[in-house]
Amino acid sequence: MAKVKRNVIMQGMSGKICDQLVLKTYNYGTVVSKIPDMSKVVPSSHQKDKRNRFKEAVAYAKAIIADVHKKAGVAYRTPKGKLVYHQAIREYLTNY
């Protein structure tokens, strides 16, 4: 793991480079590390449930966006500066 200090080009960057390196930004600076191998990690049943619930929320939000009338209803409840898509996900996770 390498810490990047006082580098104008790398400052504040985050993401993946060539499926080998990851750039992470923390409050103390940018860190470069190798991509973790998650192939042997087995998710718990609770994680699987949460992932499935979020998958359902995304499907719900996409259905809302596809229907003009439903989108207008959610847009009315969406705070200024926020996306209708994210509001629909929030409402699904809160109410269902």
C-alpha cells in the first residue's frame, strides 16, 4: 500500500486501474493498493437477504422511472437537488 502525498495529478482520485490497482481517498490522503481477492468470501444469509432486497428496490425504481405518471408522483416528494431514482429506492427500502 502506497500513500500519495502532495501529488496534484493523483490528489482526490479514486477508482480502479487495469484490474490491478485501487485508488482510495481517505481524509489523510489518497492510498494505492492492490485489488482485494474476494473470490473465497462467502456472504452470510443476512448479506444475501439485504442484497436481494436492494435488487428489488432497484427494479422498483426502474419501474417508477419508466412510468411517467408514477415518476411525477415520486418527483413531487423528491427533495430539491436529488434524483427521482434515488428517492424511489429510498421509499422502497423504507416502506417495504
